[in-house]
Amino acid sequence: MKVALIGCGFFAINQLHGWQDATGAEVVAVCDRDPERLRLVQEQFGVTRTYTDARAMFAEGGFDTVDIATTVQSHRPLVELAARHGVHVICQKPFAQTMQDARAMVSAVEASGKVLMVHENFRWQSALRAAIDALRGGAIGTPFFGRVSFRSGYDVFSGQPYLAEGERFIIEDLGIHILDVARALFGDVRRLTATTRRINPGIEGEDVATMLLEHKDGVTCVVDCSYATKRAPETFPESLLEIDGTGGTLRLDAGYRLTIQTPGGAETRDVSPPVLPWAARPWHNIQESVALIQQHFVDSLAAGRQPETSGADNVLTLALVEAAYLSAAEHRTVELSEI
């Protein structure tokens, strides 16, 4: 698979490392409006084809997949450009600014006969994957309650200052991941209720959100996110789980400890992610998940199947984000059929 990457910013460096590690793929071209970023990527990763204009890159071609690692405002024009040129697409999250844009992008790539995946990598963190696999394997019977939690006081704004500037923050940037993990664990959602707060006066959007989800299969799930939680030791960037089932309980605790308790006893496993050679603590769990989701994309195409976080699937996660903001604004429960 020959890959072109658009966007060489803060997070895209992880994607470039992930592509270097992937079996069956290589990056052959990169595009960014900043020539200095292109120079640094060229030096670090040895990619010889560099562009400041995506249209020029597509015109020259020579790749079958584009990885769009830009901010959300540019996603629809770039995805539709890729569809017109008949290449597979990976698109960074948040996928779209509106549900209309999301559905239009899915339709455009479907019409081209190619595959669209959203880079929704949290469910591919190895610790979360261990919990997902255990639950899907029936380790605690049928789940009926869950909590998916991400609470931290880590300064995410120093590396990504634009996060402090938008009217929306934690649900759109982080909560979308946690909501997607809830979908991976418990399936799709019927209705949702949410509250939000802004604790940090130096940002524009919300930095605390609490959401109550009623899943179609009957699970009640609490999804809670905070970047205003001060505690020691700091657990960033871990997601924690509590799940009750008809046959036991499952917990993913701080320090990557996965405990499965059944009437026969309790078993605790260390599911810590490896620190890849190009990764660094505490980001290593997220960095590993980047490599894992990109390999999943390669393997899915090779097997002729849709990736887990296809564009069509991610529209359902994006709908939860929109439902949460609507619920918080109108102080009511939102049916997902409204979105």
C-alpha cells in the first residue's frame, strides 16, 4: 500500500512512525502548507515527495491511500478530493463539523468504490482492547452497567494550543474517543443525557462532561471526561473501566490493571502497553494504538473487509457527540433518532 499523508503537525508524527512500522505499507508523499514542517519530515522519515498543495499531490498520483491528518475544517474538501481521485481514505477525528458533512463524505467515498476509515484509535489501545476482547468473549456474561472514565489535570494545551480556542472542547476532542469505546464495549445507543462545565477560565470550551447512555442492548453506561481533575498520581492518558455483567465484573484500573471477577474468583492481569522505540511515556499507550489501527486498516483492505471504525460506523459515534452537546444545551435527554 502506497500512502500519502496530508498534515504534518503535532499528532501526525505518530502516524508517520506507525506507517514505518506497518507491514504492507509505506509513505511515498507528504503534504503540508508549512514548508518547514515538510523539511523536518523529509529529514526524519526520508519521504522525498513533498507538497504544499494537496491538489498538486493528487494530480501527480502514485499512491492508493491518503491519510488526512488535518484539522476538522479541511476534512470534507480533502475527503471529497480523494474520492474524485479514487484512493482509499483515512481521516483524522473529529471526522466532521456537522452530521451533514459526515454523511456526505461517507457517500462520496462509497460512490468511488474505495474504503474510508476514521482514525478513531482509542479502542485500539492494547489495554482497552484486552477489556473489549474479554467482554466480547463472555468473560462476565451479559453486561448491564458500565462506566468509561477519563479524568486528568494534564496540560494538553501546551502541545495543542488551538484546543483552548474553540467553543467546543472536551466532548469533541476527547469525549468522542471515550464515547466510541463505550460503543465498542456495549453497542449502539438509543438515548443520551449530558451535562458540561468549564472549570479552566483560560479556555473557551467545556473541560468537564458527564454523559448517561442507554444502549440499544439494554446496558446503562456513564461516560465521564475531565481535564480539570487534580490528583496524584496523574493517570493521563489512561481510560478506566468498570463493567457489571450477569456473570461477574470487569475493571480496568489505573496502572493498566485488568481485573475480572466471577463467582470462581478474581484474576488481575497487567495489560500495560509496550513503549515502542519511537514512543515516550505517558503517551505510549496512544502512540501504540496509532500503529495498531493503521495495521488494522492495511489488514482489512487485504482481507476485503471494512475496518471497525469505517466512515459509516464513525457517523454513529459522531452522532453521540452531537447528542451530548444538544442535551447539555437544552437540559434534556436526546433520542439518537433526532440526530
